[in-house]
Amino acid sequence: MLKNIPALLSPRLLETLCEMGHGDEIVIADGNFPAASIARKTVSQKLIRYDGHGCPEILEAILKVFPLDPYVEASVGLMQVIPGDDVETPIWEEYRKIIKNSGETFSDFEMIERFTFYQRAENAYAVIATSESALYANIILKKGVVTGQ
């Protein structure tokens, strides 16, 4: 057992987060995202299953141990709503609150077109597949650096 590590973070996810370097990206994917097929396209990419959990709780747990990159314009990306798709995205405001409460440097989200998001996901270090039912709940985090502690 370890102290001060959210119980939601599995050993496999902790290992993955630790292995990632500055600038590496990780995707927290909703239940509709093609996580397995995206992860299969790259031999080195990891698929981490978090069935039964939603994106917000995983985001909150990750941000307890994961620094966001302060050296880029936007260290957090969202899949933008497809033009013409009449969908509300209240989960984005939930993400905003979680990120601001984490103490990480954050100004706003990068809005990423759907197919560009898929390409970024294919190049991500890992994809976390959740059971999140909210639409457009997919989120990409870019890792920063840990400075003197």
C-alpha cells in the first residue's frame, strides 16, 4: 500500500503515468470511443481498461500525480462537437473545474476536430477506455515536468 495515491489509480496506470515523459500524451476515452482499435494501430501503445468508471473521476485521480505541460498553449485537448450535431457538453465544465482545482496551470482547452483527435490518439502513449456515457467526453492530457519538490 502507498500513501497519498488515489485508490482509483491502478498499478498499471501508475506505471504508465510514470513511464511517460515530458510532452507525451494520454487519452481518457468515453464509452463510445474506438479505444481498442486506436490502441491496436501502434505496437507500443497501451490500452488501459477502466470499465465501470467515468472520465471525470479518472481525470481527477490522474491530476493528483500527473503534471500538465505549462510550456504549450493548451495541455488539455477535447474532441470538438461535429458541426450540425446538436449535443450539449456539460462534462466539459466539470473537466474545467477538476483541472482548475488540481492547481495545474490551465487557461483553456484545445478543441480538436474528430479525425484529428483520432490521429492524436493513435500517437498517444496510452488510451484509457472508460464506461463514460457523456457524449464528446474524450480528453487528451499532455504531460509536463515535475520540478523541485
